[in-house]
Amino acid sequence: MSAARDIYLIGCGDGDGASAGAGASAQTMGFKAWNLLRMAQLLLPVPPAFVIGTRYCLDPEARAQATKPDLWRSALQALEQSAGRVLGDSRHPLLLSVRSGAPVSMPGMMETLLNIGLCDATVAGLLRQTGNPRLVWDAYRRLVATYGEVVAGLPAQLFDDVRTALFGAQDERQLDFADLRLLTRRCLEAFAQAAGRPFPQTPSEQLAEAIEAVLASWTSAKACEYRRLNGIPDTIGTAVTVQCMVFGNAGGQSGAGVGFTRDPASGEPALWVDFLFDAQGEDVVSGRRSANGHDQLAAVLPDVWQQLSDAARRLEQAFGDMQDFEFTVQEGRLFMLQTRSGKRTPLAAARIALDLLEEGVISQGLALDRTAAIDRGALARTRLVAQTEGRFEPLTPLGRAATASHGIAVGEIALDEARAALRHGAGVPVVLVRRDAETGDLAALELAVGLLTQRGARTSHAAVVARQLGKVCLVGCSALEIDEGARTITAGGRSLHEGELLTLDGNDGAFYAGAGQVAIDYPEGLLARMMALRQSGA
């Protein structure tokens, strides 16, 4: 495919993993697609894809051009040939994911659509392909709900209400294919009523509208706020990656995960993975689901775990840094979907740079560059102590959650952005307490000293951003109850009102009523290693 049109192929049987021309770069095809290309060239298992370059995001005329099938028809045909399936074919349908990807990483700030290509006419073909009716109807209802939210601008709650009306509080993962078929049909009805038009049954129309929605998400409020906070220019735009679907929701030997090649909070050299069986990637990163750590994946699918460990080592060697990666397992087969340099705390940044230097992965100069801005104060570690009249006594936690970012946070409970802004403006520290760990809370999170959520994974996009901002973050406390009407939270048999003090202990995952006493210490061994590096480089 000619790079002159800024359309690129990845993994479509062209020998080196892509047909990107001399003009291909992270700037022209987006950082996510550029790294996808590099993974394909490393012969890691990457589903084939084509990429619509960043220049199509620059103005309304260019965005309109990107939605025209004439622009990407030949790229789609190459993708279909590589996959052995055809978009919209009733017997051998191709399903696609449509993802954003700017020249710099913006985790969770733009949109993704999965399962593009499913419609009434292709359901039977996917049933024949997979022999898995539950997978088919689960994928179809996911598409309708996500399409409604991202493309048609419908509230996500609309489809949650449809599910609740049919099945109450029952977890959707417990629904069988007949339940999911009924749910899909009711979602289709809800879509038509709320959107004022039927759900599109032409896969090429779905693809064109998905591309348009992903490009439009560049100007969403949360994306603009993230760029403002991080000094990212509005003019670089996002690319669109259109990729063959792989299915983590194909049963007990399937799932979706996000991982770091090292612990992003401490820098410990061990895989740090969240994984959900029988799920798609958005379940993990959206912040609306709690996910398991890696122990269950390693126990149930040891071969996949070994392949993932090997892939992590190869990624660090090739990219010269700790990586944050996304993957899917379909019926015991591993697929790598994304990699990027992982967001990390200053403590982790120092240890990772020093460890990679000792392992021979990076040079002394690069290690010096990566630690130049880190001083003793940046490596300060806070810990919680309990003291009563000179005696130290153990505190009693209200509950526990998964730690996404370490440290201690003490502040007033705030249940939304308005409250956080009000109290922050008065000079009062606040702890944001939310049901889900979602990137839509970015503005509120910036104002808070910590985040506590009822649902969500350590690797959800919101948790990644919290870690980058240096906020203490605890996610996925199933015992936590939030009553937004009464403006209260309940945990450990105790209710607290908004405005009462809460302490988060990101070191062990506990949280407490009131203000805990905080002590500070420093990693003297790590500081000594940094000093030795600087003296040797002087």
C-alpha cells in the first residue's frame, strides 16, 4: 500500500510485517500503530491491520475523506486476503476493531470500537466459524452498546438499564447464549428508539462511522484536558488502526489482559498483569470491571504465561524500556495488541533505569538521562503509622482494594468533580471516591490527592493516569457501597458522609476512616546506586 496516501499495512503477509514506506513513522501512523508494526517485525503474534495516518485528523475535510471507502478499500481487501474472511460476508465474515493512536501515548483518552462487522446477516456465518453461540451473541450485544455510546452518543446507562430490566443484578458473564440473544435484541430496540434510526446493518457503514467517531474523539473533553495537562499540541492528531478481531470472550481458555514488564509502582523486575477470563480488552481498561492479578492466568494457562513472559523480555530488549502491553488469549492462543513505554512512579523510574543498565539493556548515558530529574525528595516514601499517647497501635481498616499507585493520601471524601473542585478551591485535600475507575474523571482526579473505586483494575486507563499524576490509587473494592443520593459511602459496617476524612494506604491496599498519621522514609540503597551512577558519569 502506498505510504503517499498515509495508509499502512501491518502483518498482511508482506514478509517484513508491514508495507509501510519510507515516510512511515510514529508521527505519520501514530505511536500505537508504529509499535504494533515493530512487534510484527519481531515476529510476535500480532493480528493483521491497516492504519489510516494522522494527517486525516487535522481538519474536517480530511476527517470526511477518511470515512470514504475509496480511501481504504484496497487496504481492507489486503486485510481480508490475509485473514481469509470478508467484511460483511454472510458465510465467512471478518470482524474488526477500530482504535485510536496519537504520535504520543494518551491512555484511554480516545475511543475504541470492537466487533465491527457483526449484524443480522453475519451472525450465522460467525456461528459457523466459531461453533460458539455465546461468543457470537456476546460480541453482538457489546457492539450495539458500544456503538450506541461512541457513535450515536447515547448514554451507556441506557444499555445497562436494558440488562438490569431483564436480568437484575446478575453478572452478564453468567448469561447463556439464549439470554445474550434476547439481550442483544432488546439493545437493538433500545438503540433504534433512542437514536431515532435502526442500528446499521451494513458492515461497511459501521466501519466508516467507527472511523469517523475515533477521529472525532481527538477533540473530546477528556482528550483535550489530557493534552493540556501534559503539554501535548492539538495539531498532531490521531491515527486510526483497523485490525482483525481476536476474541477473549471465547470461553474458559480465553480472556483479555493488560500488563507491565515490571512493577510500575516499585520497579520490581517481575511481570505485573491484570487478566479477565472470557472477556474483551475494554472490560479490563475501561475501569468498569475488577480484574484478577496474574496468578490465575499462570495457573490455568501456563503455556500462555510462558509465552507472555518471553514476549515481555523481547519487548524490553527491543524497546529498551519497561513496557505497558495489552494482549488477548483466544482459545489458548496468545495475541499481542499494543505496547508502549509504561507510566511509572519516580521510585520505579529510578530502579528500572538502574536495573536495565546493569542488565546491559541501556547505556550509562541513557540511565543518567532517565534519572536526571529524580532527587531524594522525589523518592520519599510515605507510610501509615498509628499513635495514641506515644504508643503505636494497629489501625482497623474499613476495607481493602487493589493497589494501583503507592503512598498515603488523607483528605475529605468527594463523590464527584463539583465537590472536588469546591473543596480544592478552599485549600482542602480531597479523596475522590467513585464507582468506576474511568478516564472521564480526569479533571476531578487532578484535583484530588487519591482515588478509591468500587470497580476497576490496576491497569485500567484511569489507574494508569493516576499513577502518572502521582495520586494514591486503590481500585476494585467490591465491599464498598456508594450512595450518591445520600452522599455517603459504606464499608466495614460503617457509613461516612461526603466531607468526612478518609485515609488511603496505597502500600497495603487498606483504607481508613479519619486522618491517619504519616511517616516518611527514603530508599537509601537506591539512592546510593543513583549517586554511584552520577559519580561514574561525571
